[in-house]
Amino acid sequence: AGGLQWPASTPGEAEVKRLLARAGIEAAAEAVLGSAEEAVAFAEGIGYPVVLKLASADIQHKSEIGGVLLGVSDADAVRAGFQLLLRRAAEKAPQARLDGVLVARQLQGGVECFMGIQRDPLFGPVALFGLGGIFVEVLQDVVFRRCPFEVDEA
């Protein structure tokens, strides 16, 4: 309702989540950080375990290059994971612009889903929704809707 103004270029994950939060869709506590020590301080503040993920709009499928670390359980693991992700980005996606490393509270239980918006050349903005994680590719159980649509359609 009221409509969000979508950026002209593809935003990074953190920016997308800020836009979604303005629309009332919350996500786990997270921050994009530029150093291992900042990442440790943030992780200590939100509690373990955490997820570490490369923060780059240029890397769409982060897990394919080893850009996601799950179950990071203490400060030493955050430091090591931070450096590992930076090395992987340099080796496997050297052209990518990095914003840092996203540190997020790892949630337990529930069902992981994904949401997305893409600009179709014929239909304009199209929303996508489906099961998240590896199931996006494996099951391909995805729903597409032309934007805008009403709450009952969602």
C-alpha cells in the first residue's frame, strides 16, 4: 500500500531488506560490516549462532562461490569466517564490488522462503516467491505475479 520507489539499479541484500522493512516485512537482526572486529562486536550483541555472508549486489548467488557461512558460533569463528569470505570473493569474483560482510542472527525452525522482484521487458516489475535455500533451484516451486497486486492475491 502506498508503493515503494524501487532503485534504478539492483540494490544489495541489506538495502533490499531496508526497503522491505519499510513495507512491514521484517528480517533477522543484521548489519553489513567492514572489519572482522566490527563483525565480532555485532555478533556478540545479537547472540550466536550467526550467519556470515558476502555483501555485494554483484554476486547474486553467493552460496555458489562459498560466500555464505552458517552456524558461526563464537568470536574466533567470526574472525576466521570474515577473512575466509574475503579470500573467496577475491578468488572467485574478483570483479565484484564488496560492501563488506553481512552478519545476521541465524534463525532456527520455520520455513526458509525467498522473495524477489525482477523487471521483465514485456510485463514490467514481476514479484517472485517460493521456497528458499537450495529448494529454489531443486524444486523450482516459484510463483510469479505482475506488480502491483492486492493483498488478497499475495
